[in-house]
Amino acid sequence: MRFVRTDELKKGMRLAKPIYNKNGVLLYDRDTKLTKQGISSIKNFKLIGIYILEPAEPLPPMSEDDVEYERFQTMSVFALKEAMDEMRAGNKPTNIYNLVKMIIKKYAKRSDKVNVLQNVRSEDDYVYKHGINIATLSALVGARLRISVEDMRDMVTAALVHDLGRLYIDPMILAKESYDEEDRKHMINCEALGNKELQEMPFFNENVRKMLEQKYTLQTDESIGAKDKPFSECARILQVVEKYDDMTAMKLGVEPTSDVVAIRELLGNMEKYDEFVVAALMDSLKILTPGVCVELNNHHSGIVIRGNNENVLRPLILCFNDNQLYNFQEENVAAVLNIKDVMKTMDKRIKIDQATIDEYMRRYNSLI
């Protein structure tokens, strides 16, 4: 699977991901071959590009839950853009509270782990895709930490609109691969302007404005620690999920960080990030599930046979190099081995079905 910019699309290319319109109607399904009309439609949608399957690449598995999330994200991005356009015009965002209710209904009541799919973000849609992901992750984490109904509603609202200031950044600066001192100063000023405007908007209640102010302070003041007061639990949730989303987001010209590396960075910085919030985030997401290929710190590679709900970074691994099973829950194994990252090179990945995983689990269980 590879990302292809819209102006480089060619007839006959196969879609790796479905394409929906703003109402959530499926326009082009996965594995569809592009036609001239299809390419023209994609250009009209103002998509910067899409994911394409390699000519001989099989269609990767995608659960109904994953398909629904893709559809939901597309609809939500359009809805959030309309709401933020109204906000910038000084008007009350008429549909934002319906969007908040939808996110809470879909994600604040779930006890199972979910797969939050990332799509490529351009300068045009970064704020909206970022806001939707922050809101979704906040709802998942907040539910596990049992925050109140009122705080959940206000936190999801704050998550959706928190990045208003980014819309004021000069697009020419955002398009750069690196920033100089003047660029960074301009971006900081825009973020401060956005935060100030959010604080002055009368259609957000005091609790939403307080969360936004605290989240902005946590983001901009590196000296604040995880135990410092008086920062609310909701502000801490927004801080953690934003850091996670920033690291794992797919942006043009920037290699995204894997879930594994992002979680390890959060766990390794407990003086800054609340440990209970990070634990709730790990409990919300599908990370290192059976079938995922990984690279180990000894330069070997392997595949996850069994996940670990208590510590996602310590699963049961089948090593390809010696055909041995390594249980990272065992201290003697974890003392010398760790998972460096997920495997990124497609031609090195091993496709494995559930029956094979079950057989390895049966063999493992017979040994213990």
C-alpha cells in the first residue's frame, strides 16, 4: 500500500481505502480500479491523495468496525469544518453539539479496544482530522476513567475546537519541511490568538473554556509536571491524547511514529504525562494484536501470537529467526529483549491467519 498524490493518479490503480462523500455515502469501495471519471471525482473532492494497492498486493483485512470508522471520520471532518467556519465568522456553531453527541454515543460507551485509523493530513484538513481524532480518543479514555456526563460532553467539545489557532497560520509556512525562528514565532502567535478567541466565544460554557485554557497551558509550558495542580483530569486527558495523535498522525513528507513507539515515549515520560491517563489510552486501543509483525532490539523480527491487556508492550512473540516463542511477560525475557517497533517494510511482513495463531498458542500452552 502506498500514498499517491491526486495529480499522480493513473487509470487502473486499485483503491486501498474506501472513499465516502460528506454524508457518509460510499462512492468508491476498496479494490476498485480507478477510471478517468473516478480520478476527476477525486480531484473535485479536493483530496490531496489516496492510498493505492500495489499491482500484486492482496487486499488487506479491514473489519466492519474499521470501515465504519473511516465512514464516520469522513462525515465528521466535513461537519467540524462547517462548525469552525461559523465560529471564525463570529456565529454559534449550529451542528457542533450534534457532533459531540454522536462521538459520545459511538465511543464513550465502548468497553472494547478500538483501532483508530489515521489518514494523511494536508494543510487544508489537518485541523479537522486532528480534532476528530482527539475527540474520539478523549471519549474512549474519559469513559475508562469514569468522568462525569457533563465533563465528557465539555471535554469532547473542547477537543473538537482546541486547534482553532492553527487555521490562522500562513499556509506557505505550513508547507515548509522545516521552520526557522520567524516561522516558529508566527505559529506560536497564531496558537495564542486562537486560544484567546476561544476564551472569548460566548457560546462555550465556563467548563469548556477552562479545559481549553488548561490544555493550552500544558501544551506550551514544558516545566509543568504530571502531578502539578490545579489541572483537571480532562485537561490531562487532552494533553496525552493530543501528544499521541501528533506522533502517530500521517502527514505529507513526515514519517509517522508507530503506536508502539508513541506509547513507549508516553510511558517513558511519566513526570509529564499522567500515568492513569496513559494506562487508559493503552486500554482503549488495539496495539500489538495477534498477527502484527515486529522488529526486536536484537535485530530479529517476529509476529505477535498473543497480546497482553495489562501491558501492551509485553506480548507473546514468535521469532522468525530461530522459530522460538518468547513471552515478554517473563522478566528474564523482558530483561534482554524488547520490541523496537512494528515492521514497516511490506515485503518482510508475514501474512498469518487465525488458525495458525491458534495452533502456536496450543503448542505454547502445552509447554507451560
